[in-house]
Amino acid sequence: MGSRGAFVNVDIGNFYFHKDKDGKIIYEYYSFGTLSSDSNVKIITQLKGSVSAPEYSHTAGRIYATVQNGYLKHLTFYDKNHGQSVSIDFMHYHNGVKPHVHYGIKDHDKNSSGKSPTKEQLDLANRIRKEYHLK
């Protein structure tokens, strides 16, 4: 697996995905907790650079809440093959919709219609925000 998801190392909740050809780590994440009501929901942040949700998860069915500067930036759901199945973006508009949902990795086309999250997805996001004091 390439891009934001080639599993390289997981150690005590900190992990990184993908190294470039020179061995430089491209996407590095730090896990700082799980949702108290659902241990499958991990709260992560990227240690440097532009914050993006991992394309793949080490755990099938995992949910990552990706944080940037105290804001919930992405809520990402992974399928049984560890791939990103649903990604909710909270910090920018997509065709006039904020927050908006993308289905699968390939649904990030700027011309695709903006889709709103479900009530259940928004409820989960609000529980995460409340527990971790996020905006």
C-alpha cells in the first residue's frame, strides 16, 4: 500500500505511514486517546505538515478522528480491508456543503456534489468534540 497508508510502524499508539525514496517519513501521526464510549474510535493528530486523514488503517473497521490545532478536521471510517470508506471534512466547504462527506478514496473530485453527513455521524463527531474539548 502506498500514499498515506503503507504500514510502517506502530508503537505505543504513535505511528507513521509511508516513507519517501530517501527514507524520510512523510505522514506521521500521534494517537492521544480513544473515545470513552467506543474504543474503536481513535483520536489522532499529525505531528507536522498539512494535516490529512490516513488513507488506510491498521485495524479493519477503525474510526479515526483527526485533529488539527484544537479542531476536529476529519472523521474517517475504514472498511474490512483497512481502506478509507467514508471521510467527513469539517473545516472546509465542498460545493457549498460544510461539513461534507466523501465515500472512498476516489470520491475527492472537486466536481463531485457536496454530501452532508448523517445525523449519526454528526452525533459521533459531537461526542468526540465534547470529550476532547475540540472546536
